[in-house]
Amino acid sequence: TPAARDAADLVVVDDRVETIVDALLEGRALWASARDAAAILVGGNLGEIGFMVAGSAIDGRAPLNARQLLLVNLLTDTAPALAIAVRQPSRPTAELLVREGPEASLGTLARDITMRAALTSTGATGAWLVARAMGTRAHARTVGMTALVGTQLGQTILVGGRDPVVLAAGLGSAALLAAIVQTPGVSHAFGCRPLGPIGWAVSTTASAAATVGGAVLPRACAARPIRDSSLAEPARHDERRPAGGPAFVVVPEPVEQMGT
């Protein structure tokens, strides 16, 4: 009836109850992409703040200047995060989100943000400290900046898996970073210095270590999945739908189109 259609959040116009499952999987897949993109943006920026605070406390000066910070954000927050947001998540990922429910999924988001921030800050700070002990402040800034970008790009590619768009965005940002750092005039304009093999080795090692940590820590710290109460408890005829939950109206096809 028109009243039922107006009251429902989702109207199923065929005679297949499985359509509800498909719609739920599609919505959870969309949420998975948005959640991963939010974890990348928020966690990465918190890691940058941690690196800046730690470097300033150790050296008395900020480890990166304003132009370098803008370059970091340009290379990590634009194409890579956008590629994560628009990628097509796998069906097993969506099914897992359906089983664990929205509350557990939000807990996973908080965990991912915390881990990403800690790994980004630790990797960049470690590379900067090693470079600071080996050379000038400008050299250490360049190593710290490349490690900061590398840690975030490595974790972004890790989240994206084999998605070609994510791989292209991550590798393209890495290539642009290398070109900027190694071009003398452009490098000096950002307050950087072209790096030699040792500088790149320090930066790459720190980025690789942070990426490996991003693959290992979530598995080690994963909490037991929490099922959504609205899915775990059987519904009774006399109770209302859970707050915020969808109301479904199944509208079968006309009898002459159904066959039997």
C-alpha cells in the first residue's frame, strides 16, 4: 500500500527475500570503503602531528617546514585516499561487516586510526632521528619527510590490496615524491636536499617496517567480533523495529507474473 511504501526505508518490489540481503551487503560494502578512507585520512594526519610534536620536543625545532607539510598532505591525502574511497570492496568484507554489526565496525575504525597514527609517527620519527645523527638538519628533514610519506602510502596500498586504482595512486605519489626530492631546484624550493643511497635506504626501511606493522598488528590485536543486537535477538511480533534500523516492505509481483 502507499502508506507502507512511505513508512519503509527499503521497498522490495520482487518476490525474492534475498534482495534484502543483497541491499544490506551493498550498503555495508559502501561503509567499508568510507571507513577505510576515514582511517587513512584521520590516522595519517594524527601520525603527522605526533611526528611534529616528537621532533620539536627532541630538537627544539619543527622537523618539517610548512611547505613540506603541504607536500606531504598533497601526496597522501588526495589521490590515495580517494582511490580507497571509490574502490569496490570484496564480498567477504561486506559479509563480515553484516555479521559483526555497526557497533563493532565503529570499534574497528577507532582501532585502525590509532594503529595508523602510531605507526606513521614512529616510522617517520625513527628515520628522522637516524638521519639527524648522520647529517645536517636539512638532510634529516628530507629523510623524515620521505619516510612520513612512505609510511602512509605503504599502509594505503596494504589496505587497497590488489586494487589497480589504489596501486596506481600510491606508486604515482611515490614517484612524484622521488622526482621532487631528487630535482635540485625543486628540492631546495621545498627546503629539501637530494638524497643519496644511504638516505633513501633509511627512509625506505622505516616505511617498510611501518607497513609490515600495519599488516601484523591488526591481526594480533583484533578483538572478538561483536554481533549487532538487532541481528542477534529474534524479533517478536509485538515489538517495534530497533532505533535507527531499517523497516522492510516486501511487495510481491502480481500473481500472473509469478507463475504459481
